[in-house]
Amino acid sequence: MPILFVINFKEGVIARAWLNDLPIHKEFVHGPDSMTGGANHWLVPGTNTLEIEVLRAPLDKGSVVDMMLYTVRNEHSTPPDLDVHCRVDFPALW
């Protein structure tokens, strides 16, 4: 079953991201920007590491960078039925 990802940089964010030292965003991205795709080729057995480098983030109370790794349990449901394996929110981490 494919493991998928989505990463969102909200408006005003300048950031980039890596999964297991492999670039999701190699160059700094100026938000708003989103990217989605397959993640299987980035994952390894055991521990996986996500790195997000944020140079600028707006001072608001909401999440400005979020990423999710997931599989689709039922693609025919509306909205799709997902199994979330990992979810990261910045600045909720801090």
C-alpha cells in the first residue's frame, strides 16, 4: 500500500524540508505552497527523520507549516478515509 505525504507552507512562510536527509523541498519555498505525492521511496525500516527548516513564519496563533504521512483506507468514501501515520505542525511543536 503506498504511503503518501502532504506538506503545506502557509502564506508568509519561507521554509524547506527533508525526509531521511532527502529533500522534499531542496530550495527555500515562499508560502503559500503545498506539495503532495508518494513517500515510500524516502522511508526506511525503523526510525525515519523529518527535518523542516523555517526561516520566516508569520506571528499568528495557527499552524504555519504542517506535514502528514498517510495511507488511504477507502478511496471511494467522501472525504477519503485515511490512516494517518505521522502528523507534524509548526509552531504547535514548540
